Amino acid sequence: MKRINYLLIVLSLLSVMACAGNDKITSDTNVLPVSSRQFISDHFKDIPVSHIQIEKNLIRISSYDVILTDGTNVEFNHKGEWKDVVFQYETFRMPLHSHH
């Protein structure tokens, strides 16, 4: 009985270790699929990439989170198709009118 409990504990720890630490953080945009790089260059060409978080499940990449230097977060699925864009800061510019 002790041996079975020990084996279950070891197997549990191994599965937790396999799941933990699967994310990778980089600033190299070349790790992104071509469609993701194209999306960023089309819509955010003047804003540099701060970093990219690559989320992995046990077998493959599940998503890419691209964080730009202005705080914008662009999320892509494993194929490089955009899923979500969250703007950290928004600036609204109002035209100036003279009151003459």
C-alpha cells in the first residue's frame, strides 16, 4: 500500500512539472507565424514589440500574446490568427476650435 501511494505521489509531481513552465517569453518576432507578423506590421507598424509570451499546452503551442511598448496586448491562436486586441491606453485627440 505504501508503494502504491508513493507511486501516485511521484506520478502527480511529474504531471505537475510537465504542465508548469511551458510558457516562453521572448522579444524575437520571428517566433510568430507569418500571419501574426503581418497583422502587427499592418495595424501597429509604429509601435515596437515589448515582448511575446508563447503559451504551450503539453503537446503544442496554444497561443501567442504579443505585448507592445504602449501596453497594447494582441493575442493570436496557435495558427497565428488574431483572437483579441486589448488597448492599455487610449488617446483621444479633439480638434481645437477658435472662439472668435
